[in-house]
Amino acid sequence: MPIHGAPGDTGGFAMIDSVRVVNVTLTGSYDDNRFGSRTQTVTASIRVANQGLANQTTCGDPPIFGRSVNATVLINPLRVVLQWNPAVDEASGEKDIEQYAIFRRTPAQTVFDEPFASIAAGLGSYTYVDTDVQSGDQWIYGVAALDCSPALSSPSITATQFIP
């Protein structure tokens, strides 16, 4: 249909409106003088502009995440998989969550620094795979919701993940 929202913009014509996020995974290999050949994978979620966006009527109250984050350490290849459901304020409330910030720290650290990854909101559930881990590492992960102001919710924090 030449005009979005026209009476005929339904069915197959409107299918593109359901594409809200494009997930991209890039894997690179390099030689490290200390550790030998290494592979690193970076994953990003790119929100498609103006797709599935509701007009925000509010954007100012602190965002509410209110969900637990499950972490699983997997071997071969070594990785940590984080999974969570949409924030309370994404599915209800202000409905103003735009992305999720992912943090990681060692057990010796008491607070998180800057997020090392983010995922765009708009999905039914979320998964992030951290492949930048090595045997012997210990990580505590945190996920926080970011609203349109932009403000961060309190992070949901995992238990310490021991990398075998």
C-alpha cells in the first residue's frame, strides 16, 4: 500500500509493521600474544525506527523492571546465557521502556560500571549471550530497563557465575 494506515494497509501489506527489532551477531577471530587464537562474538539488537512504537503519554517516572534474570553457564563453547521477561513498564504501566542495559562485574566490585551491552525493547522475552568469558572467571550480571527519558531502573542482579 502506498500509504501506511490506509484502509487497505492490512494483512500481507501490513506485515512489515510487525518487524520491530533486527538482531545482529558478528563473530571475529584474532591472535592474542598472551592467549593464542581468540574468537569474540558481539550481539546487538537494532530497533527499526518508527515500527511498533506507541506514542508515549508519559515519560518521567522512574522505570520499573521488576523481573528476575536467569543466568546459565554453558560449556563448548564457553558462554553465559542471560534470559529475562519484559519489564513491568514495557508490558503495562507507562509502557515507555526502550531498551535493556546489561552490566557485569566481579564479586570483588560492589557496584556496576557502565553497561557493556544493550538490547532494544519490543520482544516477548530476551536473551543475551556473553561469549567474552574465560575459564576461571567469576561474574555477577545485572540487567536494567531504560525508559524514554532516559532513566535506568534498579538492576536485577544474578548470583555469581563461576566459569569452569
